[in-house]
Amino acid sequence: MALVVGLVIVTALALPLAGMFFFRIYENQLIHQTEADLIGQTAVLAAVMAREIEAQPSGLPLGAAVPPAPADPDIAYRPILPSLDLARDPILGRRPAAEAAPTPAAPAFAALGARLAADLVAVQKITLAGFRLLDPHGVVIAGREELGLSLAHVQEVAAALDGQFSAVMRLRVSKHEPPPLYSLSRGTSVRLFVAMPVVVDGRVGGVVYASRTPSNVFKSFHQERGKLAAAGLTILALAALIGFIFQRTITRPIRELMKRTEAIGRGDRASLAPLAHHGTAEFAALSQGFLDTAQALQDRSDFIATFAAHVSHELKSPLTAIKGAAELLRDDLDAITPGMDRADQRRFLDHIISDTARLATIVQRLRELARAEGLPTAGTTTLAAAVADLRTGFATARIEARGALLAPVRLSPENARIVLSHLADNALRHGARRLDISACREAGMLRVTVRDDGAGISAANRDKIFDNFFTTRRDSGGTGMGLPIVRAMLEAHGGGIALDRSEGPGRGAAFILSLSLAPHEGDRR
């Protein structure tokens, strides 16, 4: 359990690692944002440069023809969208150095560049981007550096000279050694280059060449360090809270229940008390169910030990009598002059037979008790059928029955016969001649009252009559197992039996039986 809880907490702490994926997405978003900015800036400068070229009184030499876009009246705009991707597109090497131009720029283009140079510087101060204006042959006509040199051999510039917009990522070499943390990000060593063709009358009139280093993801995080720290502390607090909840609701109750299990196994009865900390309602029910089961097993073990002691005592008396009588008979047979006449021998043999019959009766009652305490047997019957069977077995008794005799009960006919037979046998052995049985429905049960007109039960014995082997007729063959068998049989079928204490001594005895009603066939459908 501790391992599972630890894994849950480690997983919660490791969730920020999944943020590395979003870190890459955010880093790529910075690239897109920078590319979009450069596209917008170069598009504006390209429009300004095209207007300046068109305003020249004499036509300027233009470059390659630009293929016309497909005519479609439904498409009013043709935006250039950011397309660079850190995960997909290659990062090219440093931009090649400018080369000497094969032919210098035309004077008109040089003058145009001189007029726009101040505007480029002003824009660069605000946007932090570097700008170059190139003529139709790739010669730099405006910019802080490389005036008069050619960039026509650069990949993105060459594409723009052919009338195609081009954007690439190139390796950025900083003047200062980058921190080791920057090695986690590709975007920290990248500079974006954008080449926007200037189209005049369907031909390339020049190129606006711009570059800029994208925003640093670590600098962005540094700017948001307060929020990131709060998020980290929140994650740690949540992990600690999860650990605390697991410890209080799961780990702690389970450990206490394990200790209780070990203590119960050693016979510590004090460990059967309810747990001090349950954690959850479900675990409280589980632990209480376990303790109830342990208590039931403990009670069952105590009952078996006590029952075994009673059985051994009940069997010991007739066995001792049989053994003594047999030894006396053997000694008399071995004697030279027998001391017993035939009447004495018969009396000892009658004792042996009587005690043997008592042993057989005890064994039979033990078998009935074991059967009664087993699982409920299938079958249903009615009180009317059970009373009819009882009248057959006890023909000398007057048995009256009334009430809900036809209500079906969850008791097989044979088990119903055992229950009523034991009650009738007890009544007749205590001087009863009449047995009165009445039944009525009550709260989903059938309440049956069995009353006799015998000697009744004394006040001193009323709390003992359901104890195993308790009997007031031991000398006449009573085993003290009849009522315990009846109680076990009824409880096994979801019912019960109790003594009606309203009947006083000498007025007979009355027992109240609770029998589970069986569903009707119509109810089952």
C-alpha cells in the first residue's frame, strides 16, 4: 500500500514533466509569432518600396516576372501565414557573407535606398529586427551594413528574386557564451530570416530582407517567474495533500486492521473492539464486517469448546456405568463361587442396555443438532400439513390448531415435523394432554404460538431451557437437546423461538415461534 501511495504521489509530482510537451508548443508559438511580425513588417516596407519605384519619372529596370496568381473572384485576400516549425523544418547554418556585386546598383535604386534608409533605422529601433533593401539583382541598396554588396546567392533571397516569399531558420551565433540551461531549447540558438519580393507591374522590383531573433522562452518564463513559482508550490501542496489523505483514509486504517488481525490470531479479545480511525465509510463497513466475522468465529470457537466439554460429560456418565456393570459381570464370571444370582445379572444387563440406549439417543440428537445448524434446506410447507403430520405421530394427544394455517412458510415438511415433534414430546413428558397451536401473520413472518397444559416451567429454569444438555428428566432419559435443536433449526431458516413468560408455573408452557413466509407463486411471477 505504501508503494502504491508513493507511486501516486510521484506521478502527481511528475505531471509537470508533461509540461515539457507544452514547453515545446509554446517555444514553437514564439517562432510563429516572430515570423508573423516579420511578414507584416516586410509587407509594409515592400508596399512603400513598390510605390517609390512606380513614382519614378523614368522606368527602372525590373527583375524576373512573377507568375500571376490564379484568378478567383471568391478570394479577396491572399495572406502569407507563418509556416516555420522547430520540430519539422531544418535549421540552416549561419547566413552566408555578402559578396561583391557583379554590377553595381542602378543610380535610381541607390537613391531610392538612401531615401528609405532613415525609415529602416527607425523601424529597427522599435522592432529590433534587421532590414535590408535589395534591388532586382540582389544588391543591398539600404541598411546599416553591406551597402553595395550582393546577397543574391543566399537561399531565401534567391527565392524572393524569383518572385516567391521565403522564410528560413538559421543558426544564431551569440557574442556571449549562452547559459547551460539554453541547451534545452532549440529556439534559443535560432534567428529567423524573411525575404519578401517587391512586385511592380508583375515583375520583381526588389526584395525586403529582414531578420530577427525570436523571443527567448526562458526569458518569458523569467518574466512570469512569480506565477510559475506559485504553480510549483500549488503542485507540491496538492501532492502533500494527496499523501495526507491517502495516509489518513487508507494506509493508517489498513495498518491498524493488520495489527488487529495479528492480535486476534494470538487470541487477544480486546482487539475485537471497533477501529479508532476508519478513514472512509466503505472501509469502516469493511473493517467492522471483518471484526464481526472474527467475533463470530471467536464465539463459535468458544461454543465448540464448551459444547465438547458438555458432550464429553454427557457421554462419560453412561460409558462409566456400562464399564462398571461389565466389569462386575466379568468378575462374577471369573469367581470360583459366583456372588450374583440371575436376577442381579439381569439387573446389570438392563443397566447396560439402558445406558446404551441413552448413548444412542444422545448421538441421534447430536446429529439432529448438527443438521439444524447447517445451511437452510430448500422446501416450503404449511402449518396445516405440519399439524396433520403431528397428529399422526402423537395420536394420544389432543391437538387443536387455528389461524393462518394455510400460509406457506420457508420450512421443509421434514424440518417442520422435527420442530413440532420436539415441542410435543417435551409437553407430553411433562404431563401435558392437550396441545393448542395458533398462527397469525405479523410483519412478513408467521407468528405461531404452541401452548400445552402440562406442569409448566419453573422461574428458576426459564433462562436455561435453551442451553445444550439442560434437562430436568435426566433420570428418565432426557438429553437436554430438544429445545436447542428447535432453536437452531428455526434460526437456520430465518426464524426463531422464545418462551412466553406470561404463563406461570403449573399453567403449562407456551412457546412463540417466528417462521419466514414463503412467496406465493403469483408474487414470483
